[in-house]
Amino acid sequence: MTVTVAIVGRPNVGKSTLFNRLVGRKIALVDDTPGVTRDRREAEGRIADLTFRIMDTAGYEDVTDGSLEDRMRQQTELAIKEADVILFMIDARAGVVPLDQRFAQVLRKAGKVVHLVGNKAESGAAEAGLVEAFKLGFGEAIALSAEHGLGLAELYSIVSATIDRKNAESEALEVGDLEEMPEVDVDITEDMLEGEGDEATLRWNPKRYLNVAIVGRPNAGKSTLINRMVGEERVLVGPEAGITRDSILVPWEWEGRVINLVDTAGIRRRSRVTEKLEKMAVGDSLRSIQYAEVVVLMLDATIPFEKQDLLLADLVEREGRALVIAVNKWDLIEDKNEHLKMLREECDRLLPQLRGVPLVTLSGLTGKNIDKLMEAVFKIERSWNSHVSTARLNRWLTGMVESHPPPAVSGRRLKLRYMTQAKTRPPSFILFASRPDVLPVSYQRYLINGLREAFDIKGTPIRLWVRGGTVNPYDDKSKRRLG
């Protein structure tokens, strides 16, 4: 059974360092600057043979004034409510400070299982702080060094005991339910079974996950959209630009499909990014594009297709990811029909390498057209996974060459012999030609656009590799000659 472990504490005690240690890779931003983490972040943690859900949280600030720090505090308190066990982290070298004491009061009221963790305990300077931690009321603090991996054996015991407790609670609940459960008849149909006769078993149909990264310039409304989609204040929002720093993964279900939504930091032009933390946040956002399957590029309807928007779209294409353009704040536009016509014309003109890319207008604030956005996401995913048989490709290629033969170069005619699809995600094709090094780029573009139209793979990146070859391995006569 999966248990949820939340790491909490005041700013800059090392929560994200421990989170990265337990996850096994550096996915949370870490810096000496207090307050780097703002949202709660989740991932699968592991200690030896134990796996569990681990949550990193923002540093606790004792404020209730509606500020960014107040909203960060609320996110931390939500994590406390969801957790099965809490690791309350202090800085053992600094000892107990007033904010630690205030946070201890909050945790006692929460009624959760809390274990005190004294981080940065790799040196003798931490001994006094570990002793002082007794006054927080959670017993002896675990001496830990998140940076060096000390104290993980104690954390193993905590997680193991939590799993045992949850299993016992679950078994007790199941016994109680069975005593009161009425008998019911269930009709099992053939399509629900795997195998035949007495060996037939129920077929397990696992859900596929789809990773969708939401990217764009600061204040485009990415976090607001994600909160509206999942129906809760899952990530921080507000009028301040650049609230999101870490890329936050938020699982969400839509029409029976599990969607891993990834909220990312706003990406400004490189010349404007000067602070170290913003550089780290932007780097995290760019990595999210690499790991996504579908990228939703959010534009501000009032200032669409800025240079940075085009650079991001081009980056998504170069990374070979499926792209959907979402035009947010559509509720602020008055002449919607005229504005939409202008947007589509601009999109085709400015992004010819992604001709036919889906463009959806929406409002993250009201939730309007989220259904259309997801419809576009699923459609572009299908295009991204498109596969065309070699026979169909070569019939199409013959027609394309007859309609518009490749130009002669240095008085010699180019021969396009055959084409095959090498892979999907994105659709990638190999064209074999007599002189591949001189086939004009314009003719390759002609073929790519033809592929989009003929096989309905509009909007997704297409790769076309031109190779030399004199024999068609898909032709029976050629195979005999090769044999």
C-alpha cells in the first residue's frame, strides 16, 4: 500500500535536498536562498526496497495577510492534511528558532503522526541543536544529513512502520465492510476474460498516462488553468509575475485517461533572465518540454505571438514534441471572430514548420473551452503517433513526383527511389534518393507538407531523412538480387 510522506519546516532547512535524495534525482530546485520552493511537489520516493509518495513543501511562514508567503503557507497546510506521516525538519546547526516553535504548534493541532528531523547533522556543531529540539514536543530528533545521505536507516523505519499501520487499518476496514456487504450477482462477459476454459482470468486494462507540459511567458495564466482543470488550488497563483519556480506535476483524470499536467515557470527572453534562481527555474521548464509528450503553449490573447512565444514553439518542434497552442484570457477580447481570424493567419505565417497546429481559445479563469483544449491534445497525440505503411507511402510518393518532379542539379536528374517510415513520436520518414546531398530543402518541404495533407498529420513535427541507395529493399526483384 502506498503511503504519503510530507517534508515540512521553515525556509532553508534542506527540505528539497532531502526530497531529491529520496526521489533519486535532482528534480526540485535547490539553492541557499530562502524560499526557493513555493508549491508543494510530489514524486515517488524510495529507500532500499520501500517505495512511497513524497511531498516537498514551501518553507513555512507565519503570515495570514493574503501575500505570496501566505498562499505558500496554505499550500504547506494542504500537504499536511494529505500526508500519512510528516517529517518536521529543523536546521540542527542553527538549533530551535521561534518559527520552528510556531510551526510545532500548528503540527500538534493537525493530529498527524510527526517525526522530528534535525538536518545538517554531519558535524559536531549540530549536537546542541539536536538536544534543544526536545522542547518542540516531538521526542528525540533524528540526526540527518540530506546532502550526505546520513540517517536514511531511521527514515526507512518510519516509512516501514507507516506502511504497516495503513495496511492494518485497511484490513480492519475491509473486514467490517464484508460483514455488512449484501450478496450481488455480477455478469462476467467474454470480453472481460483473458484465456479460455478453467484458466480464464479477468483481463487487466491499465490506464495509459499522458504527460502534458504547460509552458509560456510569465503571467500567461498557466497555473490558473491547471487549478481550474483539477478543480482545486493545487498550484500557487497570483498577480505577481514569476510565482512558479519548480515544474510541478499534477495528476488529473479526463475521460478515463490519466493526464500528468506539468506546470512550469514562465520563460522570458534570455537577455532578461539575470537572477540565478530564475535561470534555474527556466532550465527546469525547458527540461519539462523534453520529457513531455504533448506541450500546451499558452499565449496571452491580448498580446499573442510575441517573439518569445515563437521561440518556444520552435523549441518544441526541434524537440519533436506534439504542440497545442492555447490562447488564454479570451474573455477579455471583444471582437472574437475577427481576432480569431487574425490569430489563425498569424499562426500559419509565423509557424510554417508546424502548419495546421491546433489553436484553441479559452479562459483559464472561467474554465471555458477546457473540453476543446483536451480534444485538441488527444487529436495531436494521435497525429504524433501516426504510422503509415510503406506501400501507401510509396504510392503517395509516386503521385507527388509525377505532379512535381524534383529539379535537375548540374544537368543531372534526381531520382527518388522509395520511402519508409522509421518511427513515430514524432512521425519520421526515410527517403532514398540517387543524390541525397543535393535534394533542395524546398523540395523536402514540399514533401513534408504533402505528408501532412495526405495522411492527416497536421500540426505535429515531421522528420524527413534523405539517404542514398540504388536498390529498393521493398521490391521483390531487388530482394532476389540482394539474395
